[in-house]
Amino acid sequence: MESVYFCMHLTVVLWLGLCMGVFCQEDSVTAVYIVTLKQAPVAHYSSEARFEEAGLRNEASGRISKLDKPRNISRSDHRYGSYLTRVHDSLLRRVLRGENYLKLYSYHYLINGFAVLVTPQQAEKLSRRREVANVVMDFSVRTATTHTPEFLGLPRGAWVQEGGPAYAGEGIVIGFIDTGIDPTHPSFSDDILENAYPVPSHFSGVCEVTRDFPSGSCNRKLIGARHFAASAITRGIFNATQDYASPFDGDGHGTHTASIAAGNHGIPVIVAGHHFGNASGMAPRSHIAVYKALYKSFGGFAADVVAAIDQAAQDGVDIISLSITPNRRPPGLATFFNPIDMALLSAVKAGIFVVQAAGNTGPSPKSISSFSPWIFTVGASAHDRIYSNSIVLGNNITISGVGLAPGTRNTTTYTLVLALHALNNETTDTNGMYLGECQEPTSLNRDLIQGNLLVCSYSIRFVLGLSTIKQALETAKNLSAAGLVFYMDPFVIGFQLNPIPMKLPGVIIPSPDDSKILLQYYNSSLERDAVSKKIVKFGAVASILGGLKANYNNSAPKVMYYSARGPDPEDSFLDDADILKPNLIAPGNFIWGAWSSVGADSVEFEGYDDFLSFLCGINGSSPIVLNYTGKSCGIYNINASDLNLPSITIAKLNQSRTVQRVVTNIAGNETYNVGWSAPYGVSVLVSPTRFFIAGGQKQDLTVQFNATMNSSFASFGRIGLFGNQGHIVNIPLSVILKISSSITNN
């Protein structure tokens, strides 16, 4: 029995077959389908009549007043909505008589239809009914400012017209379809303004009360909150611990988008103890209604999103905001004919303004994920504000870096001490890669580090989430370091680091080439004993300029690299539609905004995502990754050999390659010896060769491959872990093309 398994450090989404009593059908797999009927929904049935009855034509302008739209539901609307629900139930009973099914939602306000868990054969039966307009299988969706108001000209423009920020957006309700909200954030308080904050009379929504979202979470600013997860629950993937069966935001994305659009004005931005100014939403006087349909561990599904949209419209929101996009282009006659877009079309018909993110699948053409002309699509642009940081070496070389961190006091220089040169005498595994990452203060010598700048390696472990900046800061603090400097490991390439808040003076050098300059200066300044070769003096010094102060330039606006582009695809064959997308770009990078209190544990490279990063590293793979996985490619990628799999394969070994694996002990305490047999034409070195691992703990293995000959055929080997309690684990090795240094030199 093997006691060590390979922890891939990711949340794996398991698509569980649902077999619970009546839902288990022999020889068929159930799925959620969205069924639309031909009969008109509530909004179509009565909207024209209600507008006429209410006399909403402005006598002077002939326009409909934005504050007087009576979208709260009348008594007749309720009756018609209840009637449609009975129609849905009757249709299901008649078509699927005696068969098992589960209705998840009845949609009746924006679209007339329902979401139901059935087999493909049952879905086919429903599609043949004359009263049925469309049957679509449910699909997954994903989640797609202190200076920003000034950058957009709001204080001298739109806010002035509204009477200032204290009135900008007054009477408007914005419905957010997202991951929920953290109601404790001051951006959503209703008691920071002297003026009264009345709830608009046209809004009829409710505030769902749960253990995670207790009574009092809503107020006159946050006036409505619900959650929708029926489709996710039927799949067996809903994780109550991470996702919260409530409107509470377990991710942070929903809190962030709500604060940017509608957060209160003048909220202090304090991160890592530093004050970065006062933030404001773009419409700070507007009200917020939350319809949570996306979740931290899996994203979301169209059936839940449509239910959220339908409810938001029924409640009387004025704007629907979706920072979400479908995971793939909808199939069929045109991209526009999908349940989400069609529900939004009805929302527009009811007088609701609909805005959606363009998506983060750029920069390739036709990567836009918001298709329909009735949706106002917003792309992401650069900001004119940047936060830069740098380190000045003792040889007067300045190296640029990142990090929202203070500088060293009065630009005083401090001695640089590499973590690997400050190990405790008790530290036995001096070759461990993780020791250079400053994650364990007990392995480092306080006397050498105190009052100096601790130099740490930013390795692939940070990318995989096994090491964090936060832990390195704790180490530096515990050892009384004057500050922290990260150099980029040469195996970590192609990553764009965002400014990361730090309490201590610190800087991260994102360039491997600049990191080499730092290390060359550091090594050349060391003084060693002529006989023992031990370091007797750390001669390198440096000062950190700091990155707390923003710089402003004229490089904005420009479309961000990751923002999705047009032309707007009309169908899945990518024929162009004669529609401009995106409609507008707005600052979408380095934006200060609220975040959920429980989402603060995110690592620097927010892994199932590790597999996506591998796929995204293949040239031209971005649209294929999107189609097959429903996820968009980010700004970084990793090699397949760096995935934490229980085997190692190298298709092309060009001289040498270093690979890391992490093992986790699921049994009791044990000591392991490491042995290996190398593939033909390759030398292998594994470190450590012996280790003790406690139950539940992790151990890094570093494996170095070197080509000893040129060969184009596959060869195989293995690494064996032999425990003193009798447990044995084998790691298969395979190398195909080998290129030795001799052929490279030639």
C-alpha cells in the first residue's frame, strides 16, 4: 500500500454522475436543459400596457424618465407569472408521464420557460412539442478606484450634472450577477452620508437571510441579495465550505465589481498598512442589488444565471451588470440565440440597461465573449496610473521591480544576505529549493539576517501556490530583516507580476535577466575564507526606493493585452457580424476596489489552473482551451513537465532540465530513501536522497536531467521512494529526444 501521493495543489472539479433515488436513469445520463416556450413571458405580456397606464411620457421631452419606470410587479403580473409556472408543471407531467425528472427553475418574467434535469431522450420529447420554442443544454460561465473618477473626468463632468458625488446615481438600482458580496465592507454602508438614503419605490426585491448572511446585512445602500445554485447542486459540485449557500461572496470578484460601479465615495484604501487614497464607485449614490450565480470553486451555469437575471428584472433593477461571459461560443444559427442573451433582450425591452464585460480572452481577433447588439459590452483598458518600484545596488546600478512597498528609510543602503547563505547549522538539507524562498524562518540564522535585506528566490513554487509572498514577509518580520528582495528564478519565464502589497520595504525583480545582474553583483561582493571557502563578509549593499507613490503618464487609454477583441463573431464558424464590439473600453487594470474578507487568501497566481496554464502555453491554443475547458487563458503559462504529476516525461531534453515534484504523506511519520534508474542517454540527480516526512506533510523533490548523448528514441527510468515502514512509491521517467551539449556547441 502506498502512503505517499502526489498533491497537485489544485481544486479539481469532479463532474459527478447524479444517482440519487428518482434521478438515476438506466442507460441514460441526466443533464440540465433550459426549455423556452413560445407563449409570452410576463414582461412581454404587460410591459406596453403598464407603460401606457402609468403615463410615463415626459410632457416636455417625450422621453421615459429613468426614475419612474414601474417595473415592480403588479397584482395581475403575479397572477400571470403563477399561471405560467402551472403551465410548465403541466407540460412536464404530460410529456414525461410516469418518468423521472427534476424541475430546477420556472422562468416567467423575461423568458417563459424552465430549467429541468432530464435525459437526452426526455429533452428530445420536450423539443417536439408545438408549444416549445427551444431546448438548450445548460452551459458553464465564468467570471470575466482612487484616481479613476478623475481619469474619466467625472468630478468635472457627469458628477457635476448630478449635483456632485453625493448624488451621482441617486435613485438607480444596479443588479449585479456575480459571486455575491461581502456586506461588511464600508463601500456598501448606508450611514456615511448626511443625506437620507431612501430605497427606490420601484424596487421590490428581498434580502435573503442565512447563517452566512445574517439579518441586517442589507441596508438602504445594499437593498437586495439572493443566491441561485440549483444547476450547480444537481451536478454534485457545490462546495458549501468555499461557495456559501447564501449571497455572501466567498470569492471576492462580486464584491470588487460592485464597489467599482457603485461603491460609496471617499472610502479610505488601506492595504498592508499603507494608505493609497480614497476610493469611489463610478455611481456612488446608486443602490446595489446582488444576485449571486457564480461561485469560487467552479464558476457558474447558464440555468442559474438566467434565473438571477429573471429575478433581477422582476425586482425592478434599472441596470443589470454582468462581469461574466460564457465559456464557449454558443452553437446554432447565431451566437445571439442563447438563453442568457435572450433573457437580456427581454430585459432591454422592459427598459433595463444591460452591460457586460467583453471577456479576458484577448488579444486574438474574434475573441469577444459578449455578442449581442442589445448588450453594452465593455473592454479593459490601461490606466494612466502606475506603481513602480526599484532597487539601487551599491555599484550604482538601478534595477526596476514591482511591489506596493515602502522604501528603505532615507534611501539608506543595507547589506544584502541571500537566504541560502543564511541557513541555520541545524538545517541538513542545504540543497532544497524551497529554502531559498524564505518560507520557513526556523531554517534561517537570525543573527545573519537581522537588520539586513533578505534576498529570496521567486521560483515555480510561487506559481503553483506552494509558496507565497505573504509567508516570506512573515519570515522577514520574524527575523527582524530590514526588508525583502525577490529575484526571479530562471525557470520562471513569461510571467507578469502585479504590484503586491508589502508592509516591509521590499521589491520583486520580475525579469530573469535583471535578476542575474543582482546575483552577479552580490556574488562578486562576497568575501570567503581562502581555505574553508566559507563566507566571512557580505559585501553587497542596496537601497529600495519603494512603490507606494503612483506615477501618472499619457500612455492611457489603450486596450489591455488580455482584453477580448472583435470582430464580433456571428456564429460558431466565426463569420463576422456587422456589430461593433466592444462598445466601449474603461480602466480595467490596477484598479483599487473592495474585496471579500474571506477571499484574501488568494496566492499570487490565483491548481486546476495549472493544467490550463499548460494548455495556454501551446501556440494558438487560447480558443481551443476556451472551447474544451470553458476557461480563458491568463497572462502566464507553464511547461507540462512542471505539472505536479506522479510521473515525469520530457519530450525534448535540450542539454538539461530541472523538474520539481511535491509529495504528501497520507500515512504516519516515516523516513524515505530515494533511489533511481536513469533513462538511456540521460543522467539523473534527485535531491534530497533521504528525508523524514511527518503525516500530512509535504516534501519537495528536485530532479535534474542531463542529456549524455544524442538520441531520438524514447528511453525510460524511474525514481523509487523507499520508506522505513515498508511503503514504496515509484515515479516513472521517460525522455524522448535527447540533445547533448556537443551537438549544441557544433
